[in-house]
Amino acid sequence: MTVHSPLSTAEALGELKGLLGDRLLLDEETRSLFRSDFGRQVSRLPGAVARCTSAAEVAAVVRFCRERRIPLVPRGQAHTQSGQATIEGGLLLDTSAMSAIHEIDEAAETATVDCGVLWRDLVAATLEKGLIPRVLTNNLGVQISGTLSMAGLGVASFRYGAQVDNVTEIEVVTGTGEIVTCSPDRHRDLFDVVRSGLGQFGVITRATVRLRRAKSVVRKYYLLYDDLGAVMEDLRKVMDPANPTFSSLESWCTPCLQGIRKIGEGMELGEGMQTFAAWFYPLHLTVEFNAGDPGEHPDDAAVLAGLTPYRRVHTEDFTQHEFCNRMDPVFELWRRSGYWDMAHPWMETILPWDTSREFIESVLAQTPPQALGPGGHILLWPAYTPTSEAPLFMHPGGEYVMGWGILPGVPARFLDRALAQLDMASELSIYYGGKRYLSGFITFDTAEKWAAHFGDRWPRILEAKKKFDPDGIMAPGFIQYE
């Protein structure tokens, strides 16, 4: 490798103009648009933004940065919340223009797409052929490469695992600037670290993802529970692999404001008081059928037999397109309310099934409803662990686990207090045996904490970093290696 004579990072980045022309963005006003991510907590000004249009261009840019020791980070749609998709002074790689859907193979039930394709666009294309990706996140406005770099959890994950468990082949530009196609049978070591790899080893430029046949109607049952133990019992029944009835499940922890209570003694009136809530647990379950076949129409009583909700609230039929895009009206309300523009220090963790109830109930007991902010919410996403095999998607052992995420929108004046409380909840979840989901608010600031998170996978990560990014230019600063 040729190492060029020292130049300032800004001067060196300017040389990329010869490769990218006007697609290298250097003016400060434009670069400022890329300072932060969805978390709205981190502000880092990149030295340049490179808008690549092919894997060959990405490889040339990576080689350029490697020769000059310039750090770079792939951005995706920047839905991270701790600055994972930001960089100070280095190169920010924008691959959103790489948005071609190359093939939808109906026989193999796969789709091959470039990294910049949004899940929303892939859904629209596959539904035309009666197919759908096996796992979809709630937000379809994110890039396929972004969720594959994290894990990608959705309402069908209890059945099919994460999105990283449903990819059969990935094209990667490694930190050495090589273009490598990897799969379970080719370059397996790269395949196993680039999935959920946080951009540490290379840039995903193309992927082949699994699809499934989609029936025309999605019937959703809206159930409500007033006891966490009861909903967890029913979730075990729903997730049982011997019971293939349901195609999706989603659940929440929802506060019902009860008023104000004392939180301290001997204080003046108005001090030491806090709102509190009784917590309820909505559970939405779906079954699919073809509208044109009366024999497929579900018997609702039979479908729900054996479940014990506090109340069955509603039943609604959706088309597949409506169901996949069901969160769009909610996102629009969040934009109108100001929630979308607030800080989003989301704290998501995956807990052992046996300790999850105690953790969740203890945290909810100390969570006043206003802490969530307008639009904030608390998710439950239970999972059957044998569906997932991606080595770097960390979760506790056991046959079942419970994902839990508190997703607030926090005004700036309350952010410091909120971060302290969320960090305590994160530490408590780890004490209970949990593993953090790494797109959110993460405060692992030492190699020891990262080694504890990855456990026996940590040596594999260190080895892969040396092999695929020997100069440490890929997405530096998030994972601490020493």
C-alpha cells in the first residue's frame, strides 16, 4: 500500500474531486446537513460527503481514504441515536443513490438489491409479484444496508429472526478497498461479521434477501392485557413453533395516568410529587388469508382460543400494502407534534425471558408518563431464539427472550436528566442479563464494556478488524478496541 505524504484532511479530501466531481460535497452549509442522526444528540461536522453510485466507486473511495489514513463512515438513512452514522472531520459515505432493484427471483423467493434501496421500495416491487420480505422493521424509510448492519427487528421476527438472518448473499467493500461477495458458503468469515457489524469491517453495497409468499388480506386482532405476566403467558403460546397460526405480533407498555403521588417525605407542598400510571399491554396479532377463497377466511373464535386478554378491543382487515405501511400515519402525527424533531435517546435491550418481567415492572413503576414525551412509547418484542443465527446480533440464551425498548422524545432542556435515567435503566438491564440493541443510546466507552457485550464473540471481532480493516478507518470511535 502506498502512503502519501502528509496533507491536512481537508486538502486530501479535496483530491477526491477528480474521482467524484460534483458528487463530492465540500461546502460547509451542505456538510452541516449531515452533522447528526435521528438521535439528535450528537453534532459532528464531516470533512466531506461522498455520494457514490457504484461498488467500484465505493472501493476507490475506501482505498483513497486508507492510503491517507482518513476515517470514513457509511451513513444510510442515519436512523441511529448515538452518532453511529456521523463523523468529525472525516469522510461521510452517502450511498442513497445506489438504489437499483436488480432481480426479484420468484422461484427462489429472493430479491437482489443495491445498498441504497429503501425497504418501502422493495415492498412495493415484491408485492406486485405476490411476495414480501420475510422480516420488515416498522420504519420502511430506511436503507437495506443500514438495517443489515444492525440486525433489523420486526413484527415477524419471532417467526423468521432478524433481517440479518434472512440475507443469503452480501457484496461488501472491505476496509482494504476490496470488493468481496460473501455468503454462508463463500468468505463465511466476512459474511458473519458484516451482518450486525455496525460498518466496522466494510461497506455493504449489495444484498440478496429472502422473501415469502404474501396473501392478500391481513386480519389484525387488537387485544388488551392489564397484567404483564398474563400477556407473557399468551406470547409463549403465540410464538410456539408448533402453532403457526399468527403471521405477526407487536406489543407495547402503555400508561394510563392515575394522578400524582408522593416520592419523598417531609417536603413542602408541590415538592417530591410525581405523576404515576397503571400500565396496560396492548397485543396485536395478525393472520393472513386470500380474500377470494372463502375456505381460507379465519374463524376468529378458533384463532384466539386459549388466549386470555383482559379485553378484545377490535378486529380490522388490511391489504398487505396497508399493513406494511401502517406506521406512516403515525410518523406523520409525530412530525406534526414535534416529536420527530426532538432528541431520541432510545434505549432498547433484549432480556432473558425469566428475568424480563421483574426488570420491566420495576422500571415501569419508576417511569412517569410524561417521561416519554409526545409520541414516545415503550415496545415489547418477544422472540423465539432458534430463529436467529447471526453471530454478532447479541441476545441472551434460552429458548425465548423479551425485547424491551423505551423510545422517548426529549426536549433539549430535559435531555441531561433523561440520559442519566436511561443510562441507569441500561445498566440495570445488563445486570438482569440483557444485551443492548446497538442502534440506540449506547454509552459503552471502554474496550472492557464492549468485550462484555460481545462475550465469546469479542476475539472474532478483533481478528476480523485486523483482517478487513487493518488501518482502522471504518466507522471509528463507536466501538472501543483498546
